[in-house]
Amino acid sequence: MSLTNPSLVDGTQLPPTDSTIAISAPGYRPRAPRTGKGKRRLSQTLLHALLVVGGLAMVFPFLWMLLTSFKTLPQLLKDPLSVLPQPWTLDNYADAWNAVPFGQAYLNSLYIAALVVAGTLLTASMAGYAFARIRFRGAKVLFILFLATQMIPKQVTLIPFYLLMTQLGWVDSHLALIVPGLLANPFAVFLMRQFVLSLPKELEEAAIVDGAGRWRIFWSIILPNLKPGLAALSIIVALDVWNAFLFPLVLLNTPDLFTVPLLLSAFQGQFGSINYGLVMAASAISTIPMLIVFVIGQRRILNSMAASGLGGR
Amino acid sequence: MSDLATGERMPQAAPAASAPPPTPRRESAWRRRDRRWGYLFIGPQLLGMTVFVVLPFAASLVLALASWDGLSELSWVGFENFTAQFQDELLWRSIVNTLIIAVVTVPIGLGLAVVIAVALERLKTRTLYLVLFFAPVVTSTVAVAMIWQQMFRADGVLSTTIANVFGIDPPDWLGDPKLALLAVCIVTIWSSLGLNVVIFLAGLQNISPSVIEAARIDGAGAWRLFRSIRLPLLSPIVFFSSVVAFISSLQTFDTVYVLVSNAGPDNATRTIVYHIYDLGFGKFQIGPSSAASVILLLLTLVITAIQFGAQKKFVHYEDDAA
């Protein structure tokens, strides 16, 4: 589908370095000389004013979540509009943490994401390398099929997929999330093919002339050079797996097996109508760690998302 | 070194995907082995795609034409599931709601993202803004929906502010059927905005500075630069993002499941995927649910085809200009 747009599909559009977004100065170009210094400062101020409004709209719901999570139930009932908690309380956090197995959910989400990411990195870069550089019969047709399957919304296969998992005995097991996750990701294959195409062919030619096997070439020449692509893919896949909801919802039944979003949704079903301070504490427990990881790794994460967006997502 | 260099030139002359080794005899043996490597390398993904995507996909087409309770024998019913679905008021409501969400969120969301990306590109320091706009993208849709549920409370901060400013009764966002759908749209735009901002910003930065400089020397002002240079050069990326955004808004589920608990009030925010989920896992109707899945697939294909048809008119490719 995306092949109709050469400039997006062309491997060169995916810079293998993490320079996709110059987060600050490098991307900034001074305005034309005819604009006076004062005018430039004014337009910068206007831009900031516009963006501050947008930024506040982004941050306010999170801020309100935090403030609500520190309020006591009497305060929430008496005065739902009060801004600051009075008194501040950590009870909501303790109660939410004790009511459902959040620690377990974090472990589940972490190890599922780690396995799916690691597996996808291997299988997708192998397939991406083969589609980019190895000549074999049917390669073209198979690659087009891979692309075509991206057009099928995952939800279309929800019911047969569930029935298949029943047959395999994987319902209410993490296997149902892990194995298909790491073995069936056409987008990852497509992305890794793009990254391999952006590598110079000369890299492997000497090794091919020497008669080195494909596995050795892949493992010791291609993979080390694919690091930026692998980093981007890990971030995209990890985000996807971490936030997945519909498939875990139908596949998992035991609370101890739940992933973080699933447990959060179950928690809301149980306590949502009782105490929303508690619900906001649960939301904070399940979002703040991710937000901290994001702030620490923002440069890499933003660049990866931009690269994947330009490459076909 | 020199014989390596000649070895390097050979494959460049041939359009081969990989470099053939020098001697013909070794070439054929190596080639044969190489072909096997090709299949081995795509093997895991090919197997996974076949078992976990293609097979279930084929099965959903089959199940859409059958009546089956999952246990007893499957019986063919032809297009009965489809005719029943098309007479189901809930399916039509799901389709209309889903299309409303797509038609409202995609243009507004992408438009806002373009404006913000253009504004960000002109700033000296933008890290903080990027982090703020992107924060909802790294937050799970379930958490986003729960956070917004608090924002939309009838006695909440948003409703009360609106009531005070406009002198009306505080709107009951999640209780009023029309407002509930609007609330779903707002949350969808809010949570996906940052992704498009980041992609468009990267696209703007890929525009060669010399093009902008040349237009500026010709006397183009800020608006003219945007309208005639930046926007056309960005349009392929905007188009691609619009296809992705349209497809993903056709798949809206998490938000309506959590924000307005179970697509309420009274199915006012029921979407196609919720319809599929409800038929399949709420009512255990495998056939009708599969028929609804096929309808989602057809809708996705038709809308994507329309978008690709429309792109000729609105999307500018650099190759055309050169």
C-alpha cells in the first residue's frame, strides 16, 4: 500500500542515525535578515504563547489526576472542584496497591514486552535482511503479501484468533500474547528491510567473496550496523505491547496474569463508582513509571517514532 | 586490496540483489545455498504470519458464512449473517459512530498537528513542548480514558468552567449521547496529537533549507512560505499519516470501552470494533460477529482506496516538480 509513495518507502528516508529530529538548536534557522531583532523576539513570544496553551491542555489532565489521587474521599465528595488536596494523603496509593496485584501486573507487562521485543528484533531483522539482500524464488510475492497483511485490521481476526488460541490451549496464558507477538509483525519486517536497504552493500561484499555463510554475515556484519534501527524497532514494539488492550482483554481471565492496562481497567470496574481518588491513584501507578522512562529516553523515543512514521509506521 | 576492489565492482554492474561470488562453479553452489538461507531467514515470520494472521483471516471469512456455536457441527448459512447484520440497527449505529469519530478526529487532529509542528520548528528550544505533546502517546489508552473520565464528570472541573463561562447548565459529557461521542473524539485527538506532531516536525526538518531560502529571497512572507513551500512539501507525509489515522480511528475500541463504560450511554458511542467484541464475546454469536469483522475490513479497504484516489488532487510529490 505504501509503495505508491517512493519518497516515503525509499530507504534513504530513514536516517539510520538518531538525527531525525534536532530537538533544539540544529533545526532552528534564523529568520530572514529583513526581520528586525525586536520583531523576531515578538514572534517567538507569540509562538510560545500559542504553544503554552497547547502544552497546558496536554499536561492538565495528568496534573488533575495527580491532585485528585492525593485527596481524601470526604474532600472529593464535598468539594470536587478544589484544586489542592486538603489534607494530602497517600492512602489512595496504599489502598490501590493493596487491592489488586499491581506489582505482579508490572512484572507481567515487563517480561511479556521484553520477550516480544527481543524476539521481534531477531525474526524481523532476519526477514528484513532476506527481503533486502538475498535472492530467492518468491521473494517479491512474499514481500507483497507481507505488506498486504498490514491492510487487515487486527480486530478482523479477533474471533478466529481466539478460537485458535483455545485449540492451542493458550487462552489465559501469556503464550497467546508472546508467541504471535514475536512471530507475526509485518510492519517490523518492513521497517527492518528499510533499515537494511539504507546500509551500504559494500559492508557485506568482502565477506560474500570470502564465501562466508549468510548467518555469519547477518550476525557479525549486518546486526551490529543495524543498531539504530533495532533501537527504533524496540521502542515501537515495546510501546505497542505495553499498551495493548483488546487482545489481552479477551485472552486473559486470571487477575494474576493481567497486564497493567488490563488490571487498571478491571480496577476501574471494581472501584470506579466508589472512590475516584482511588481510581486516579491507580491510574498514576500505571502511568507515572512509563512517563519517567519516556522523559529519560525522550530523545531516542521521539526520533524512533518519527523514523517509523516517515517509513510507513 | 585491489582484487577485493574488483570484486566490489562486479555486483554493482549487475542488478543482482546480492553479490555473486567470482567463479561460476562456486557461484551456483553458493547461490543454491544462499536461496535456502533466504527461506530460513524469513521462516519464523512467514510461519507466524501464516498461522496467526492469514489462517485466522481466512477463518473469519469462513465463519462469516456459517452458523457455529464453537462446539457442535458448523453449518453453512450463506450470506444470512450479513443480511441479519444489515438489518441490525446496532450495526448501523456502530458504523455511523465510527465514521463520525474518523471524520471529526482525522482532519482536526492532523490540522492541529501541522500548526503545532510548524510553530515548533521555528522555536529555538522545543524539548519541553515535544515531551508534553508526546506524553499521552506513551500513556496506555486505558489510563488516558480513565483520566479523561474525571475531566468529563458533570460536577468536574471542565463542565463547571464551561457552565460558568457560558452561563449554561454544566454539560453532562458522558451521560448525554451526543456529548459522549464528542468526548470520545476529544480524547482521541488529545491522545494521538503528539505522534503526528513529531512526524510532521521531522518532515519539516527534512525540507532543504535552500528551498526556503530561495523563496525568501524572492520575497515570500511567512504565510506564503507555509502555503506554497512547506505545506506542499509536507503533504506526502500528511497524506500518509491521514491514511494511518483513518484506519486506526476505524478501530476505536479502548476509549469507548473504558471512557463511557461499555460504549454507553445506551450504545451512543458503540463503534464497529466494540460491536464485533460485543457480538463475539458478550453474546457468543460467532457468525454475526465474523460478518461484522468482514464489514470492518471492507470499510477499511474502501476508505483507504478513496484516500488514495483523492491524493492525486491534494498531495504534492517532489518528483513532479523536479
